Amino acid sequence: MDQWNNLRQRGKSANEYVAQFDEYRMRCAVKEDKVMTLSRFQKGLNDDLRREVVLRGVSTLDNAYIP
């Protein structure tokens, strides 16, 4: 859980960050509000991607993932 809470994108690609985030989410099996999970996801993104997610008005984690 601590690793998931401290996960940051830093030098990872967006795809690598998403894969790591999903892995921790599955391993931790935490039942939390979707808004909280989205907030946790955004917190770890690099500033430029975090701004993009906010500007797009993303309201769910599924919509935050950019193919």
C-alpha cells in the first residue's frame, strides 16, 4: 500500500506509469470511491500530464488513460 501511495511517474512513460498503477491497484484490492482512485492516479503524474487530465475534465480513471 505504501508503494502505491508513493508511486510517481517521474522518468517513466505514461504507459509504464499506468501499468504500475494498475498493478498496485489490483494487488492492494482497496475498495475506495472512484474519485479517490482518480485523485491518487493524478497525484503521481508528472505536472504536464496532470494538467492535461485536469484540463480535459476527466472524471473517471478509465477516461484518464490515454491510448
